[in-house]
Amino acid sequence: MRNSYLGALSAEFAGTMILILFGNGVVAQVVTAPANSPLGNHDSIAWAWGIGVTLGVYVAARISGAHLNPAVTIALASYLGFPWKRVLPYIAAQTLGAFVAALIVRVTYADLINRADPGHTSATQIIFATLPGNGGGGVSIPTAFLDQVVGTAILVFVIFALVNALNNPPLANLAPVVIGLLVVAIGMAWGANAGYAINPARDFGPRLASYITGYSTAWVAPDGTPYWWLPIVAPIVGGLIGGAFFKILIDRYLLPDDSEAQPVGREVVVEHGGDK
């Protein structure tokens, strides 16, 4: 018999790895390209991140529920019954998947990174981890923190709406596609202040990978202010706020059409949590 718990952790690892391979990969392509190169821009970054989310969710959803994000895992545990004893192992698997994917990107793009930024500065650090103002300055720590709270609150609020069977969710297994479009939209609307990490694993895993491969200033903003903690704490706060808003504004007003209807989010949490 398969180990459903180990399988869930493996799925979270693999799904998050796929997400970061596309996410860090597209930023590496854009950042290292020569000026006026046709290899991409902010729109291609937003779209590739969203497509990476979609593909990562498809990879992991059947086995683990495809959280792929510690902020989502914590919100699910807080509001939809995901077992708290599974939270830290899920977060560890997600972070490890992001770390491994970032190492793959780092090695594969090493030549282009060295050409574009031999000193391994914040100019290419943004391939792997977020910075206030995307490394360009002009954005304070409080503003970056608020930005990450807002962006992650939007993410979790809409995810809760999309996976709830009582709320007319996407059909025919299209929820991952819509979640990917949600990430595209967040990137296009909320990408300027802090690079829309909205995912602690997505930021910390690659940040650690960049640090051990030559980015000595990986933990700080360009002005030297410690920054590594912000894309961890702010998304968790934002996810809890987004989940609370959904429960208050939407969930308590959703009534089943019959006694058999159950919210998909809750069903996935119980089944793939290994307690069913």
C-alpha cells in the first residue's frame, strides 16, 4: 500500500518545484537578456508565473491538495480543517521543492548570470527572491509589508472561493487554470512594490539557494536593511486575513442545495490529509 502521507509530501515538493522552475526560470531569462532583447518583459514574467502555478497544481492536486504555499497551508489549517500536525511537514516539503528548483535555475543560467552581473548583486538577485521596489528602491519596508499582506489576502480569498463546491466553482478540472490566472492578475496589478512573492516557500527556498551559490547579500535589501523575513511573515498574515474575510463575507452565506453537497476545499483537506 502506498504511503499517502509520504506521497502528499512528495507531491508538495514536486508541485512547488515545477512552480519555481517556471517562475525563477522566466525571471532569469528576462533579467539576463541584453537590452532590447525579444526574450521577455514583465508581462511574460507574470504569465509564466501563473502558468507555473497551474502546472504545479495539476502535478500535486490529486495527492496532496496542491497547497504549494505555506500561507495557503496555514490558512487551510486555520479555517478549513487541514490537520495542524501536517502544517510544518508540508511547509518543509514546499520550501525544499523551491530550493531545489532554484538551484537548477542557478546552475542552468550560470553563464548568462555571470555575463549580466559578474558581482552577483541585487540586479540578478531578483531572479531568486523578492526585493522592495524590485531592487530599484523607493519602497519602504512598511509599504512592502502591506503590499504582501494585500496580495496574499487576495490570493487566499479567491482560492477559497474557487475550491468551494457551494460557490459555483470552475468545473471540468479547470480550477488550477483559474488559480493560475489569479496569480497572473496579482502579478500584473501588485508586482511593483515587492515583487509579489505571496508565498514564503517561493521566496525563502530560492533566497537560500542564491546565498549558497554566491549572493552574499541575499538576506538584505539593496540598502542593507534585513529583508528576508518580510516575504515570510507578511504572506502568512495576508493569508489569514484573506481566509477570514472569505469566511465572514461569503462562506457563512453559502447554503447547500441538498444534504450531500460539501465544499470541495474541505473534502480535499480531509481526504488528502490522510485522516479519511
